[in-house]
Amino acid sequence: MKGNIFLSISIISEVFGTTMLKLSEGFTKPLPSIGVAIGFFIAFYCLSLCLKTIPLSLAYAIWSGVGTAFTALIGVILWQDPFGVLTFLGLVLIIGGVVFLSASDSPKHTAESSS
């Protein structure tokens, strides 16, 4: 449970940091630039904490996939980035990939663990 909370905070912080990256205009605006550093620091710190309970491959897939999807949606909503059928399909594939990875993360029993 703690791992999921840390992963969620990490995703939110990464999306915040990426949004601030856009607002920093190449690190020429101080406040958004500080927001980038804070957002990514929290994102990586919380990602490292979630790795205590969530496998790396699953955590990174969820973190990057959900972060990418949310960031794309923010781009469409805030900056009127183009949104068409291919963008929608891409987001569906990203989210679908994360769902499949999550579903495939069932405990595996080996001969050693059942002894």
C-alpha cells in the first residue's frame, strides 16, 4: 500500500515538474525553474521509496506511462497541443500497456519458494 502511495506522489510530482519545465521557457523564468527542480526531486525520491515494495519494471512502466499520458493531456488542455485520432490512440495504447503490465504482475511460485 505504501508503495502505491509513493508511486502516486511520484507521478503527480513528475507531471508537475514537466509542466513547470514548459513554463520555465528554457530555464529563463526563476519560479517555474525552481518548480522543475522541486517536482523532479520529489518524483525521483518517491519513486525510489516505492521500489522497496513494487518491482522496478512495473513501477517504472506505471510511472513513465501514466506520467506521459497525464502530461499529454495537460498539453492538450493548457497549451492547445493538437489532439486527434492518433494522439487518442497513442494514449490508449500507453494506458493499455500499463494495465497489461500491472495485470501480469502476479506472484510466481518457484520450487525454492514452495519449500
